Amino acid sequence: MSATNLTEEEKQQARLLKKKAVVDQRIAAATEERGVTILLTGNGKGKSSSAFGTMARALGHGQKCGVIQFIKGRKATGEQLFFGEHPRVDFHVMGHGFTWETRDPQLEQQAADQAWSLAKSMLADASIDFILLDEITYMYKYGYLDEAELISALATRPAHQNVMMTGRTAPRVLLDSVDTHSKIANERHAFANGVKAQAGIEW
């Protein structure tokens, strides 16, 4: 039967089978097994939320996870309250330094150095399957950390380890080095229209 004689239902079925064949081919070609590096950037809402959602998926598979939040908020976040006591999550919030409200370069540098020291130990720990470096890219924007050290630590980490990183912007050298980079755009935000930030949504 020629294509012109097919019914719409048959044409749709043919299109779906063609798409499936393409997907199946890509799956068959993806034979490398290793951990990946994922970077979420952009000015849209949801970077950290997406990263913590991915960590929840890893926990569902019985994996051990580590979290370092590189910016200290005004209050405990929902993710800290929820994941902080999980037996398979090593959760750390950057100490006395970098916050959105105050700027003390000396304290910020000390806190960045301490957080990075902890991150390096996680990136060298083969018992940790998934690491989230939340809002780490701000440390490079403000010059507190050296991106070359991060890229080196990522390159030499245990082969199975997955690493997610977040932040609005990132150095070009980091963007070019990761396996997956997603940019989240801001089309509309309730806060801009006068809706107050709230627990469970913003923190």
C-alpha cells in the first residue's frame, strides 16, 4: 500500500515507529558506563529544585549522596529540613560566610575555602554516588574559588560518581567541560507580580 493510501491513524503509527527506531538506535549506541557531570544555569526558578529532585531519584536507587550548599540563607530550607537527617545524605550548608544579605569578603573567603575543602573530600570519596554542589558557580563569579581546581577534581573523581552543580552563571571553561548543561529561562515569576515568597516554594 502506498503512503498516499494510508489512513491518518496508519500515518501516525508510521511516524511513531520511525521516532522509536531513532530512539532505539541512540540507546544502542550509548554503551559507555560512567558517572556524569551536570550543570544547571540560567536566571529562571528551579535549578536547585531540579537538582534535589535528581538526588531524590538517586536515593530511591539506594545511592549515597553528598550535598554542599555554597550560599547560606536566612533560614533553614525545606530541602535541608527534609534531607538533612537522611541516613544516606551527608548534608552541609556553607557556614558563616557568603549570604545574600551581608558582604564580608574575609568571612566569605574563609567559608568558600572551607566548603571547597569539604567538596574536594567528597569528590575523592568512592563511597559517595551522587554529589550536589548547590550554587557553587557564584564562588567563581565573585572570585573566591579557582575553577581550574574544580575541573581537575571532577576529572579525577571516582568513575561512577555523578555530580550536579547549580548557579545562574558559570565560567566558560566549566560550561565547556561538563557532560550535560541545561539553562533554565525565566518567562514569568510570581514574585515580580507582588506574590510573597513562601515556604515550600522559594525555600
